Amino acid sequence: MTVIPPVDKRILKFIRQHHIFTLATVVDTQPYVATCFYVYIEENNQFIFTSDDHTRHAKEMQIQPRVAGAIALETRIIGKIQGIQFTGVARKLEKEELKIAGHAYAAKFPVARLMETTLWSIQPDFMKMTHNLLGFGKKLIWETTEPL
């Protein structure tokens, strides 16, 4: 049985307080970024987001599913800086998992019910939070060595 370490409550709180991440993909050494609305399903440690199959980042995730992302708090006050960087594996959702994720996504973003789009998941294997409210440059690290 796979045992994944619990994610620090301060990281979870920050993730729940936000709804947009920057997604980074790389194919053939060419990086690309996209901004995506997300919902986080804590029980599965999953970021859920939508992206049409014709977008560059969706095409790239199908070629190379290893991705990175970032969630940032915009502030000019150094003592309040907070943000998360993460890495993980992206994949299209299907069948039963698609239903559960679709309900969670539509609950947070009701307009999604009106759109035809593809739901994706990122299963993170590493998250680093910079949390200056805990002290200048304070980092909270979560990671798993379990295969995704």
C-alpha cells in the first residue's frame, strides 16, 4: 500500500485560498506557460483544471506529462510574500474520476457547466511554499518519493 505523507496544513490553506495557477510545460527543450483556474481535491492531493485539447499546453501535456506550476500571492510587502511552486504529473480525467472532479470544478466555477472542455488533473509529487509570515525566506517543503 502506498503511503503518501500528509501535506502541511499551511500549504493546504494557501491552496484553498486561491484559484489560479501558472502551469509550465516543456517539450523538445521549449518551455511554455499558461494560466489556469483550478480546484484542489485534498483527499486525492489533486489539482483539477480545464483545458481544451487544441491548446498548446494540452498538446504538450499529452507528449510530456511532467509539469510544474506556481500559485502566488500578489503583494509588494516583503514580509507578506507567500507562494507555492509544485511539480507533478498531468493527465486527462476519465470515467468515474471525471464525474467527481467535474462536480468539484463546477461547484467552484459554475460557468464551467456551460462549457465543453476537457478536465485535467495534476498529481503533485513536490510542493514548496515560501511563507514570509513565518519568517523571512521561510520554506515549507512537501514531497513524495512514491511513483505517481
